[in-house]
Amino acid sequence: MKVHLVDGTFELFRCFHAAPPAEAEGRQVGAVRGLLHTLAKLLRREDVSHVAVAFDGALDRRDDPGPPGQQGLALAATRALGLVVWPMVRRYEADDALATGAALYADQPGVEQVVLCTADKDLAQCVRADQVVLWDRMRGRRYDEPAVRERWGVGPASIPDYLALRGDAADGLPGLPGWGAKGAATLLARYERLEAIPPEASEWEVSVRGAERLARTLRERWHEALLYRDLIRLARDVPLPHSLAELEWPGAPRGELERFCARIGEETLLEGIPRWEQGA
């Protein structure tokens, strides 16, 4: 079997920008409608049987028309589909839940592959051979370990070090001045970890443009680089409450989903549900 772990927060933001705006009960629901459709599309795939959807902490502010204002409703929508939901609180984020789930389920008997459904490059650090892969559904790209190396120039274990140097605008991390993707990848393809990069450019065994300047910046901003890496590294100790068997999708509970769709004025989703829960 394959285990699909979905970044619900990313999907909600994607749907907010892609789905038509809509209003129900005096609040915006367009992103939630889009989320229901993209999750239903996932469930229509023959290789999808075990699924969990992770979200960052829910705000559910009715006065916020953006994704944060629809997140509480998004959790309810996902549950109405009959899917396992992991809402993160306190120090954990959705990415941490996905990383923990990948580590937890990948080696369990019967699991062929764990598929991390997200476009967030942070999750590339969790890729392991062909056993744990990243699936960017928006662009239709899958990343196993060789694909990660081809795309970013480093192995999965070096992704936090790589992003610490070059930065990650999506997470608001600036990286170190002057460091770009090519220089970071070249150094880390050789040394793998920040600590293994020699402090003097004259000691580097690979050629990098502007080496002296980059080495000086790394020395002067060493603690910043370590801080950025710590922020990018994902936790793998989230106390997830579900066993592998509990991730199996039983089908959508018809009554609950019909009521939710009526609540948000969604009229077309039900015809696209591939299976209904027996007795629901």
C-alpha cells in the first residue's frame, strides 16, 4: 500500500489563489470548496487508500477573508470527507506532522511507499530512496532521492543546510548575503553539512565563484546559518494519535458530507465522491 500524507495548509492556500471566491454564512468559503474538490480528486486515484491531512494551528477568524480565516472550516471539511486530520498546535507545524508520519509509517509491514503531498521544499529533507517521496501535485512532479539531487543539487539530508545558506522566501528565511543556489549546492554536494565546510576558501576542494567572499560571510554569520538550519529542520517526534490501520479511508460519510456541502453552498462535489462509507 501507499500512504499519502497531505499538507492541508498548503492546499488551502493554493485553493485560495486558484478557486473562485464564494461566500456562505457571511464568510468566505471559496478556498474550502476548492480544498474539498482537490482532496476528492486525490481519493479517486486507485493507489490512494491510506491518507492523513495535516494543518497548521487553526485560527478560524470569520472576519479574515484569507486562508487563515477559512482554516477552521477546512478542518471540518476534511473530516466531513472521512479523512484523518492532524491539526497542529503549540510548537509543531503541519510540516512536522508530515515528517513524523513519514518516519513512523515508512518501515511498517505492507507499506510500499509514503507520499508527501506538498510543494514545500522543506519536506525534501524527508525523502528516502523510493520509500519516501515528495509529490508536487500542483506541477505534477514526484521527487525520489535521485530527483531531489537533480532538482536541488544536494541529497535530502543536506536540504536544511542548503536552505540555510541560500534562503527560503516561502518561509521568510533570508539566507546568507551573497549565497545563491549554485554555490550552496556545489559546496554541500561535496561536504554535506555546514560543519564540514572548511573555514578558508583556499581549503575548498570544489570551485565556487566568489569563494573568498562566501567563506568570509559564512565565518562572520556562522551562528545565523546554524539558526536558519535549526528553523528548517523538521521535527519527527510529533505525538500522532493514529495507527497505520486508522489511516485507511473508509469512504465518505454521506450524511455528514451532504450537510457540510449544503452549509457552504457546494453543489457539485457529491457526484465526484468515489466511495461512500458503508452504513453512513
